[in-house]
Amino acid sequence: MLVPFGVSLVVFTFLLVMAKVIELTELVLTRGVGLGVVGRLLGYGLPYFLVFTIPMATLLGVLLGLLRLSADNEILAMRAAGIRLSVLLRPVGILSGTSAVVCFVLAMWVMPWGNHMFEVQIYQILKGHAALAIRERVFVDSIPGMVIYVNRVEPGGRLGGVFIVDERQPGRRYSVVARKGRIIQGKNRVLIRLYEGTITAVDKALKTARAVEFGTYDIAVKLAQSPGRPPGKRHEKEMYASELLAAMAKAGPGTRRYYLLQMELLKKFTVPLGCLVMGLLGIPLGVQLRGGRWGGVILALGVFMAYYLMLSAAWSFGEDGSYPPIIGMWVPDIVLGAIGWWLLRRTLREQGLPLSGVVERLAEVVGRRK
């Protein structure tokens, strides 16, 4: 079971990391961030990915490992020798139990630290590389309500040929054209100082316009308008269990903030428990399924989809309190755990699995196409 577990863990984590790399590409292209910083950001986000990929890898590891035993007729040999299938509970329990402990440690301590360090690093990038957000001959719209175009960027934050559209003030649109400018980095804001230009103000209905020439004109951009946050402020995903409990007491029951904090706290327990549930499901499915490797993959993907759809539904309904989070967050583990226990009992009694023929036929079709 260890080989398919390890391969599945690497593949699933790699896919999530690649999706995050696409998001972080903007930092490289628009802010001049080095690959080393991007690597640190991915490292900080890795615990968050692992919390969700470890349960997936556990099911595939157990399922494909037992399918291999079935394909080699080892399960048949065990039954012929009078060995009870319950002996499989021990190795599966060791793998799924170890996965659950690792996942629990990650969710309780490592993931909040990683999420917090990720946000701190993003804030430092936005604070220290604000001037690098402006690129030569590129329309930059990363600042809400503004579009900036610069013909030439020189060392020291000096700009040449600047065009800015400012729509931050409701009902007004300002177009600014300047011969030159410079970037001034402040403590809580970035100042774009322009020289020798013209401001054209147009009303919302586009019926009136005014033009004003200037010698010097400053445009202030607050860092708070960027997605980063100062290191002292924490999102619920960055909080440890004790911090979540304290924040829940402060928010008070019945508020949306309270429900979000409660769901984040419960997730630290329900997702690691999912490793045990996946191991429990893997035993009957792996022993009785005859669809081979592709049958196992198809079945595992179906189980993943069902588990995370239930988890997402519980999160969505729990945000406004329409469904109590303390119940909803446990539903995926309870439902799939009950199904796994029922299937395990049927397997130990040597009874067939429902719908196994459908899965086997799908596996045959996929296998032929591969």
C-alpha cells in the first residue's frame, strides 16, 4: 500500500501546487519577484495542500494495494487457507492511523503557521516591491479603480511617459497624462508623483469634461487596497485552535463570523478523521472490486467527489447558520464511515458489493482506451 500511497500523495499535491503556481505567476510578471520568494510561498502553502491530499492518498493506497492482492489471487489464497479477512485491518489501520495523526498535526499547528507566513510574505512583497508593480509598456490594473501605463521605467523609480486612468472616486473619471514621474515608497502608502502633465476629469454621464495642466501632481495609493495584510492581523485560516476559541467567544454565537471560526476549528478534526474513514472504505472496495487499477482510480475519484461535495455543502450552509456547522462538518465522515462499516461487514461475510458491476464495466472501458 505504501507505493500507491506515496505516488498518489505526490501526484495530488503536485497538481494543487501547479494550480497555485499559476496564481503566483502574476507576482513574477508584474512585481519582479524572484523565483526564490515564489518557492518560499509554495513551501508555506504546502501544509494546506497536504491536509487535503493525505486522505485522498490514503484511500488510493489502501484501494490499489488490496486490488493488487486480489489480482494476484492472494485474497483467494487467504480464504482457501482459512485466514480471516479481518487480518487486513491491522496494516490498513496502521497506514490510515498514521495518516490521520500526521494530518491532525498539520491541521492543528503547521497549517496555521504556514498560512500566516504566506500572508506575511505577500504583505512584505506588496510593501517592498510596490514600485516594481509598474512595468514598461504594460497596462497595469492591479490597483483597484486604476489603470496605469508607463512608456519607460528607469532605475530609482523614475518614470517616463505616464498615462493613468483613475476611477476610484464614484461618478468621476480622471485621465492623467504626464511627461515624467517617480515612485515614492511610504510607510503605509505608495506615492506616484507626476511632473508636467494634464488632468482631464469626465463626469459619469460623459457629458462634461474639464482639463487642468499641472507642474506637479501626486496620486496616493494605500497599501491597504492591496490583498496583503499586516503581520499583526490574522484570518481564521491562520489561527490555532486556542485562537479560534478566543475569537469565537469574542464574536458571539449566531454571527456569521462565529460560524466561520467554528467551521475552521471543526475542520481541524473532521479532515484528519477522514483518513480513517478512507481506510475503512478501502478494505471492502479493494477486496471485492474486480475492475483492476482503473476501477480503483474511478471509484476513488467518485468517493473523493462525494466527500468534498458534502464538505463544501456543509461549509456553504454553515456560513449563515442555516445548518448548524457543528453537525454539518461531521456529516461527510459520518455518512462515508457508516457506508464503509456496512460494506466491511458484508465483505467479512463474503457478500457482494452493490453496483460493483457498473464500476467494473467502466474500468474495462477506461482500460481499453488507455
